[in-house]
Amino acid sequence: MLEIKNLHASIDGKEILRGINLTVNAGEVHAIMGPNGAGKSTLSNVLAGRDGYEITQGEVIYKNEDLLALAAEERAQRGLFLAFQYPVEIPGVSNVYLLKAALNAVREYQGLDELDAMDFLTLVRSKLELVQMDEKFLNRGVNEGFSGGEKKRNEILQMALLEPSLAILDETDSGLDIDALRIVSDGVNALRSPDRSIVMITHYQRLLDYIVPDFVHVLSDGRIVKSGDKELAKELEKSGYSWVNEESAGLPA
Amino acid sequence: MVTLMSEQAQQIEDFVPNEYAAGFVTDIESESLPPGLDEGVIREISRIKDEPEFMLEWRLQAYRHWLTLETPEWAHVQYPPIDYQALSYYSAPKQKTDGPKSLDEVDPELLKTYEKLGVPLEERARLAGVAVDAVFDSVSVANTFQDKLAEEGIIFMPFSKALKAHPELIKKYLGTVVSYRDNFYAALNSAVFSDGSFIYIPKGVRCPMELSTYFRINAANTGQFERTLIIADDDSYVSYLEGCTAPMRDENQLHAAVVELVIMDRAQIKYSTVQNWYPGDENGVGGIFNFVTKRAACRGESSKVSWTQVETGSAITWKYPSVILQGDNSIGEFYSVAVTNNLQQADTGTKMIHLGKNTSSTIISKGIAAGRSQNSYRGLVRVGPNAENARNYTECDSLLMGDKCGAHTFPYIEVKNPTAQVEHEASTSKISEDQLFYCKQRGLDVEDAVSMIVNGFCKQVIRELPMEFAVEAQNLLGLSLEGSVG
């Protein structure tokens, strides 16, 4: 599904990612953890194709294609989905309008016809249940006046509708109370499938109690310094990131 | 006064020229007066149109007054002085008879032009429920559905025709809302206006269809000076649509129209405009100078007028559809979207003059500036000493695309009655990279994303337009901004 090889990326001449290696196979759930400033958000932005980053070395293969050669919308159309840490508000554009435009963009790439209004509405309604959202959210402006929890649920709603091959969840747990966290996690768990990969980026171990990953990686100073299973996350919770940093201090730069 | 310049990232400033889809010239013989303006030209226009004497006298008074006026220079627009002697003040397609009696008599070339513009003539119009009074340069060439309207007692005809058929109505109302003394361009229009629309809705009649005029400037070096007069008598209602396009030409063309609306007791006029005059090319060559005076007089109690405009075209727009709220409980509304790209300049807004008691007005203005354009909102809210409990709500929002354009707001508020409530809100924003990236990450390309975000920004205005016009306006917004984000 996704293979990241020796990825180096800079912003404004400052190197943030300093040689990332990561392989994600279909059906796997990976958690990438790390302290603030480790490069977690940079990694998700670079994978999703946000402008402003310079790739200085390395490559990323996604579904046998050179991911970095594709525009952001082309990556999305090919099934790469980013659940944003801070979903943006788009005033006046109804949520349902964006959902429909997004779904039809993906369908067009797949050579499918646009869904008509009725079929689309039926589909959306079934997805709304997954994240326990009221139908009135469809007609509100995109994220306009949504609470933090509503914004994150709206991201998962979009994910459920677009059925991506690779979903990157960027700090999806931040700003969620315990009830919202449970709803979002249940939604994500329901979307786990053998042909879908999920990469969760998070600062805290808490999320991993709800969405149990197959692999956990620790990102520090732009590199993955330690990988393991879910026990690694528990270890981190106990000992803090400094433990990893000390342990990896001997690694070659 | 607020002046704001954008600080947009380099990414959002890559400009490519737009295709102007309506930029074709119709090859048709036309009769024009040679360039120049003097009393002889005005007499000639009046003679060609076989006008009643009072009309000629009025034109001449307006002309003599115009000679004493100076070009207004207070607007936030810049252009070289116009040589009024270099313009021709009359142009009409050549015709065999006085005027066409039916569509069959209309030159097929003309009909093709309208077809290209998507004007619904013939059966399409009937199906769409639109009656069209199409103004081609100066003379109305096709006027549909008069019979059906006549059954209701509604008068909808070219202005010049109405001068002959209903001179008493014109004499009674012409110039009573916009005097020829009002301003430079209104005086010029009054002297040389060629044609336009006249509408009278009798007492108690709700006009069964939307009335529409499609203006189009065709001949080169011709000024178009329409004159529109709409009278809604007691308890009547009419919705009027006005669409404008003009061919691409390297020279600037002048368009100085006057629109007067008179609204009696409990009557209502809804006036919608989609203005897509040629805006000039990406270097600012050519394009229409759109200097228009539009005003409504809510004379009756509980009368109401709504101006809705979507302005995407013209090199320069100078336009302030206004409302004089004379009748008690009368209501004035102004909903506006003004888009400027490349080197376009727009200075547009409204005046709400509260005279009667319990009068209320709403102003919603959305300005979108891209390229190196300048986009200004200029509005006046005046509450007179007798306007007890007058209310106004004003909202002016500007959206900037790129960092070479400008958005400006010039609100003027004059309140002479202590019971008035006047609210003003203003905002300036830009299409952020975050919004664009969000849309792209959901699979939308840049053009679709911009179009979606802009339409969302304009939603409050677009939803005031009649359905078929709203669709056209939405498409136009996308087209006008095509290529404005790299």
C-alpha cells in the first residue's frame, strides 16, 4: 500500500523529516507517536501533498505509483485521505455540497457515474449513523460553528463516505472529550478492513486504547527511532519520550 | 473609511487570461449617427424616433444642464478622460419597416445572437415563463408576450414605443426619481437616451411571469444609453431581470443607463441584474465603462423594493442602486455581488434614504477582488428627521484573491432621528491556503475549489435571485475568476 523510503523534507530551508522509512501493508493500522516538533504533522502534510514543503531526498510509493509526483487532489482521488487535525471552516458552502463534490471527484477518477441526489442522500444517511451525527449537519456550512468534537466527527463522516484505501488520521483525538473520543474511535474501528490501511498520528497513548494498532512507531527529530507493537505505546506512556531519545542517542545520524 | 490590501501567499497570484464567452460581433447592417454631440444630434435622435414634443424639450433641457456639469471624480476608479465628441449616440439595426410585428420579421442574425447569449426567445421563453424585451444597441427588436401581459393590463414595451402609446404615463413619471439634474451621467442619458424598457403594473395585479430585458452593445464606438422606467401601482408585484453582455473590442465603450422605479402603496418590485459586460483583457485594454444611475422611490406605504445585482463584467463599474423610502413602513433591500479580476475597477453600493416612519432597509454587499483589480463598496444610509423607528442593517464582506488587488469600504451614515437603529458590519477575508488544501485533499481541483468557496461566500445574495438567474450567476462567478488562483 504505502512505502516510504529515506524521506527527507524541509520547510523554509529547515530540515524537518530526516530519513523516514516506513512500510504499511493493506489492512494494517499503524500509530506514529512522538513529542511536539518531532515532524508528525509534516509527515502527514507531505504525504497528502500540501504545498510549501521541499522534498530533498527519498521516495514514497503508494499503490505502485510515485506518490510525490501527484498533485494533492490526484492523491485524494486515488484513495488517500487525510483527517485533519484542524478541519477548516468554509462559510456558506453546505457540508452536503462538499461531501457530494468530493465523492463525485473520486467516482469520476474511478470511471463511475455521478450519484444522483436521492442515491447520494441515502448513502450519506447510512454513514451519519456511524458517527452519530444528526442530519441537520448536512445543511450547515462546512465545519461552520462546529464544536471541536463535531469537526472531528465530520472528518470521520467524510472518511466513511469516501472509503479511502489509506487514511491518515492527524491528531484525531486532540480536543475530544471521552464521549466524543469513543464515537470517533467506534467510527474508525468500523472502517477497519483488510483492504484499508490506517496511519494514526498522535501525541498521546490514550487514543490507542480505543483504536488498537498493529504497529507503533516513535518519531523523534524527523526519524523513526523505535518500532514495536501496542506494548511500545504503553511503555512510552510510563516512561515518556525522553526514554526513547536517550535510548536512541547512540544511533548514527 | 477602511482600506485593506491583501497579503496573500505567492501561490495565489498566478493569473491567466479569461475567455469571454459572449465576445462575438454580430455582422449586421446598422444605421448610426456620425460621432459627435450637439443640439442637432439630439433633435435628430428625437426625429428618428418620432417623439412627442415634450420629450425633445426635456432632452434639450437635460443637454443644456449637462454642459454645465463636470465629470464626477470622487469614485475610487481611474480612467483617461472620455471624449464625448468621439462617440456616436445612435445606432440601430437597419430595418425595412417601422418595427417587427412578430419574431418572424426579426433578422435571423439577431435571433442567432440571442441564441448564443442564451436569451430565451420564442417558445423557449414561454416555457421558461420569461417575457423578453431585447434591446439590441438602441432599438428594441423583439418583444414577446405582450398580448398575454395585455390581458392583465400590464404594459411592457420598449421605451420609445411607450412614448407613443402611453405618453401621459411617461410624462407623469419620467425624471421624477432620477432628475436630469441628478448627476453628470444621468444628465447625459436624459439628453441622448435611445431606448430601454417601460413597465406599468396596474393596481392589484401580480405579474404572472418574470419580465426580462437583455441588453447588448454591438456596434463599435457606440454609447448605449438605456432608460428604464417601471411603475408598480397599488398592491401590485413584478419581478424584473436584466442581463447584460457586450462583444470584445479594444476600445472602451460607454454605457450610461438610468433606471427609475416607482412603487405605490403595498406594491413590490424585485429587480435583478446579472451584469457581464466585456471587462477588458488581462492588460486592461478595452472593456465597458458602466456608469449607471438606478433608483427606486417607495412612494406608497408598506411598499417594497429589492435590488439584487451580480456584477462580474465591465472595465469600470460606477453604480449605486438606491432606494428612497418615502412611504411609512416601506422596505428597501440591496443584495450585491461584485467581482473584479485583472485590471477591472468597481465602485458600487447603494443609498438608502429613510424619510417615512418605520422604514427599514437591508444592505448585503459581497465584493470579490482578484488580479490587480480594485473593488470598492460605497454606501449611504440616511435617516431623515421624520423617519421614526427607521432601521438599517448593513453587511459588507470582501474576499481577496492574491496580493495585488484591493478591497475598500466607504460607508456613510447620517442619522437625524434619535429613534433610528443602524447597524453596520464589515469583514475582509481571503481564500486561505488551508481552505484550498482542504478541498484538494477531498479530490477537488483548484478551479472547482475556488468556485465552491466563492459561491459559498456569495450565498446570501445568490439565493435572492430567481432560480434560472441564480444558476447563470453561479456559473459566471466561476468563469470570472478562472485562473485567478495558481
